[in-house]
Amino acid sequence: MSKLTGWWKNRSSAGKVEVYTRWSFHFFVLVEIGSFGSMAFTVPDPASPGPSAVAVAAFLVVCAHSVLVGYLSSRALDGVTGRRERPVRLSLVASALTAAVVVLFLCLRRFGVMEATVAPGLVLGVSCFGCGSLVLTLEKARHMAYVPLAAAAGTAAVVGALGLPPTEALGYFVGMLLTCAFLAFTCGFSGWLLRTVYELDHARELQARLAVAEERLRFGRDLHDVMGRNLAVIALKSELAVRLARRERPEAVDQMIEVQRIARESQMEVRDVVRGYREADLAVELEGARGVLSAAGMDCRVEFATAARELPAEVQSALGWVVREATTNVLRHGDARSCLIRLTDREASGTLTLLVENDGVAEAPAGPPGSGLAGLRERLAAVDGTLHAGPAGGGRFRLRAEIPLDARGVEVRA
């Protein structure tokens, strides 16, 4: 059963909306054939009790039109999602075929081959589904609004040109305008919704990437501030030492000693910068995770029950990196709607536990495991900690980091 439903659960929100939208338009093909194409068989054949040749031909024409419109809708959805260009030529072919079929049915109605009760249903059915698929290929809303109006006016003009009563032309105009406008709005809204969902999914991915890029920029800026000035001083003093050495001046030795001192100070400052980059403050990371996940539209609950404990810097750094990596994974993978981050300690076992659990996770991984969890295990191993990560059932993923309190000298504050 998991394999049968995995194709749906393993998709993102945007992918699920796309599947639903595509199959809705595929179902329109059957609706056009079953609801409107079957009307052709109501045309009687005076010579035999079965369907007439005109009825069979009209039914086949509706079937061909519905298949072409369904294919155009599928290609138009590819254009909406950005996979390929919008099918302009195909839309022109479908529009021309729709207009030709409408004119054909009206001519059959005019010369008495098709009854007056049958022709309107066939004309309205072919026109509304043709207008709906055409709207999907358009980008601007005002252009979409012109499609039902043009279809209604064109049909009324053909009815008038064929010499049919004005009341019938007015009926065609009103009926075409209402049905085509309804389906045009439905198709246009579906395309807009699908495009918006993909844009939101892309924006969430960019948000995670920007968070990483901002951290790298901060590190680069700090490193430049530290090394830029010191390297400039080293360059000047070494140049001065070269000049003094060429003149055999004893001050060259003093200048090189100064260069050596500055180089050592620079090395220490760089280590401080890297240490600050590699160490993560636990409280800051917890609040940052709450803010980022909430901004992404998730219900994030953070429970921090160890505020009265004095955690060592190395423990805070290790757990802070766990929170940071887990938050990134929640944003990038799956389709989470809720997330729980809980930091507790067990007095009986003497263990500090960090739990991160979220929903919306596919049962089967989409690709090979990354190196993030392996890096976390290395950081936790430095403080005698362990990391357990994997599915927790029900489409949830659980990450649990445990650090023994006594092993790292964590004591309860009096």
C-alpha cells in the first residue's frame, strides 16, 4: 500500500497541486465527450432505428476536439510551471478547430440536418472547453477576459449570417458568454494558483539559501576586517625591513620581529573569528529556528525546560549546530506544516536531550543522504553525545540528540 500511495506522499505541496490540476483537465476530456458528445446521438435517422451517420460524425468530431483541447491544456500547464514555452502555435490550431466545429454545427442546424434542440448543446460544449484551454495559454488577465466575449460575439455573428432568427442569435450570445466566462475563469484561476504555489515553494527554498549565504557573508566580512589591516601593516613593515637590510642597518631585525608579532596576533584573531563562526549560541539558535519556521508558515513550538542550567560552551555549540542543521532540513526537505523543538534533561539518566520532530516527510528518501547528519554526529561525539535520526511513523521525522550531563560537567545552578 505504501508503494501505491508513495507517488503522492513523496511530492511537495506544489507537486500535489500540479497533479490535481492536471488530472482535473484530463477529466474535462471525458466530461466533454460524455456530456456534450453524447448529445449527437439524439439526432434521429429516418431510415433506420439506430444512430444516423451525422450523429456518429458529430460525436467523432467532438471526441477529436476534446482530445486536442486536453493536450493543449497539458502543454499550457507546462508553460505555467516554466518547464517549456507557452504553446502559441498549438493554441492557434485549437482555436481554429473550435471555430470550424462551431460553424459546422450551426450550418447543420441551419439546413435542418441537426435539430434545434441538439445544436446549442454541442456548440456550447465545444466552445466553453475550447475557451478554457485557450485561457491557460494567456498570461494577462485582460486578454483572458476577451476570450469569452469574442467567442460569444463570433457565434452570434455566424448565427445571424446564416439567417437564423435574431432571438436564437441572442440566445447563443448569452449562453456562450455565460458558459465560456465560467470555464475561462475556472481555468485561469487554476493556472494562477499553480503558478503561485510554485513561486511560494521556490521562495521557501531561496529563504534557506539566503540564510546560508548571509552567514557566509558575515564570516567573510569579519575575516576581512581582521586580516585586511594586519596584512597591510605586515606588508609595510616587511618592505621597510628589506630596505634596512640592504643598507645593513640593525633596525631591520627589529622590524622583522614586529612582523612576526603581528603575524602571530593575526593568527590568534583568525582563530577567534573561526571559533565564533563554528560555535553556535543555543538560545539564539532556538529563537532563530522559531522565527524562521514561523515565517515559512509552519506551526513551530519550542520548549526549553533547561533555562536554569549552566551549559558549557562546547555543549551549547554542539546543540546549537543541531538546531541549525535540523531547521535547514525542515525548510528544504518534505512539506512540513508543524515542527516541535524540545530541550529537556532527565534527572534519572543524567542526559540532556534535544528533540526536533516535524511532519510532511516522504516515506522513502528522494536521494542519497547528505553529509549534514554525519557532521552533527562528529560535533556531538566531541562532547560524548549521540544522534538518532529517522522516520517516526505517520509521515513524521524525528531527530534526537543526547548528551550526558555528568560527563561534561553540567551542574544544576543553586
